[in-house]
Amino acid sequence: MTYQSQPFHDVVRRAAPGLEVVEWLVFASSRVSPAGRLVLSHAAASLLNRGWLPALSSLIEQAQAHGDHEPSTLEASVAELERAGLLVLDGGKIVELGAAISTRPTGWLFKPETGNEVHLVGPLAAFGVAQALGHPGVVRGRCAVGAEPLVLHCDTTGVHTRSPETLAMFLPVWDGLVAPGRAVSAGQLFYSDDALSAWQHGQGDPDGLPLASFVFPFATTDLGERVGNALESLFDALATFD
């Protein structure tokens, strides 16, 4: 089943504008097999513990040693994760996990209190990465307009403090036709409401969900729970590799 198949399409169609990729992630994470979660968990553990990923074939071999799955089952789960948009490969190398974690620089970086830095696909991943990986830490990025530094302090419940406190956000509409990781990467954070407004005007007022600075703290509570729970379920075998 692909992220463009009917069940996924129905979830996206029913979602509020700007929250389509959140609802997709909640739905998609609930359908991942134990073998798929083992693969995702091992990849995330490798990034945290080593700072890099082995070749996919080696990763499957290592994951097998920590579970009861045959190589063919793990290989099939990789294919299913790809179709669902929860795993992105480039030339046999993993470049994206759960539409949240990237193996390449993206401009968004999560530094856990323990372990190696992890690149995030986009700012939306900040709401759940600490819960998913089981480590509090700090997400750093830059304003989409003025490139001012932005800091989000995250724990296992989501984002608990932010700098500056004037921080605002925009979540674009996603039609479900392009890869979900592209929808996550299209989200934007801003230094202030003025920067958000300037960006919206410059982009021709795109469809989506603007989160002004006074709304942002309340939105982070709901988004932290939904995104965090979904990502945590994807990486629920992470402790196996500690």
C-alpha cells in the first residue's frame, strides 16, 4: 500500500488544512509491522549511537540479530515502508526515516542530551523527535525570512520552551500526491509574527495553517502529543539497540 492509495488519501482528505501530514503520520504509524518498526528503530539507534548508518544490507543483518524475523521478512518490511513513505532510499542508502529524521543536513538539527546530533526533515519533526528517540534535547534552525537563529527545547512531551518567545509557524496544505517528507520539509518557522506575515505575502498567501506566536504554545501541546506518539510507535524497538 502506498501513501497515495485510497486509505491514506481518505485520511488526508478529511484532515484540516495544514494538518494533513500529521493525520497521515498518525494513521501510517499504526499500520507498520513489528519488522518494519525494528528496521526503523535500528536505523535511528545507529544515528544516535554512531552518527552514521551502515549499508541497508548490513542494517538488515544487524536488525535480524536483535529480533525473531527472517531476512526476507525484514526486506519485505523495507519495501512496505518505502511504499508508505516512511522510509526513503537513495541508491540503496537510507536518507529519511518516518518523514522526520534525515541522514543529510537540512537546516534543522536535534542535539540530544546524550548521543549524536540528528538532522530533522523539517520543523514539524521537532514536536516529536525527543519522545520518539527517548532523549530530551534542543532543536536548532533559522527563520525562513531573516535567518535569525531559532531554538526549541524539547522533552518527551514535545516542545516545552522556545527562543525567541515570538516564534511563529506555518504548516502548508498537503494534497497527498508528493512524498510526505516533502510536506514536512515545506513547513516553516519564523522569528516573529511580522516575519510570518511577510513570508505569506511573498508566497502569495499559500493555503495552510499559520500559527501566530500567541497560538504556538497551545498548538505545540496537541502537535507534541500526536506527532510524538506516532513517531514513538515507529521507533518503539529503539531500546533494543541501546
